[in-house]
Amino acid sequence: MGVAGWVIVAVVAVGVVFALFGWDRYRSSRKVASKSSQPTSEVFTDPSTGKPMRVWYNPATGEREYRPE
């Protein structure tokens, strides 16, 4: 396999790692939403679904949650 083949393998490997570990960053959390979280004024469009998401903030823990509007 030549240099071009190794470059393609490296790009595919980086893509797989990103897909496995970075894809869910802005999606809503799979865990149960905290009752002490408060909605913020931050709203953005989820690039994978096109749906608006609101940011919720838990002042006790500093955790941010992303919930669909």
C-alpha cells in the first residue's frame, strides 16, 4: 500500500473515532433530566436533526443539558 493508501486509512480512522466519541456532544442527554435545572435563553439548531434545542443549566453542579424545544 502506498502513501496515498495510508493517508486514506488514517482519515477513515479519525472519522471513526470522531463518530464514536464526539457525535453526541450537543444531543439531549440519555440520562434522566435533573429537576433542579433551569432553562437558559440559549437556543440552537441541532445540526444532525435540524430541531431547536434549549440549554438547561443546573446551578448546583454547573452541568448543562441540551433538551429539545
